[in-house]
Amino acid sequence: MDLRNLASDLPPRVPNEIFEPLLAGRGFRLERIVSTGQITPPGTWFDQDEEEWVLLLAGAARLKFEGDAYDVALKPGDALLIPAHRRHRVEWTDTATATVWIAVYFSR
């Protein structure tokens, strides 16, 4: 058994977000993402073939969905299901503290 705290066992601060695979199985994968102020580059949208369920463990973030007039603000404990092909981007992540996401990617 390998006990680990995903909210505090953080990698060093680096210029890019860190995507860390945690677990994969038939039809799904689980990742930890650590952001330290990174955003999606202007004009870029994620358009994924898979569903994505995200849980924010630490920090804060704002997501933008194409066509929406407002951002979705996330704080620790917030979870969100992003349907496949729902174009979205990361508008902001906290620069003062690491933003830690847990993401589950899956197909229905």
C-alpha cells in the first residue's frame, strides 16, 4: 500500500502546469494537475473526445466555456463535469498558492 496526500505532496514550482497520471483502467484515466498561475494560451480552446470530471483540491481557478458570458469560479471542494467536446479554457489560476486539480477522463 502506498499512502499519499494529493493536496500537499506537490512538485516544485515550474513554468508549465504539471499533469501527473495517477491511475488508469478500462475506459478511464485519473490525473492530478498542478497549476501555479498558468492559463490556457489566448485563442486556444480544449475540445476533448472524452468527458472530464474535475475536482479542485487546493487553490482557486476560473474556467471559461465557449459561448458563455461568464467564467465558472472554482474553490477547494468544487467539482464539475465537462461534457465531451464542450470547448473550454482555463482563464485564471491562483499565483499565490498551488491549484491542485483531480481530473477523471472517461467515455460513456
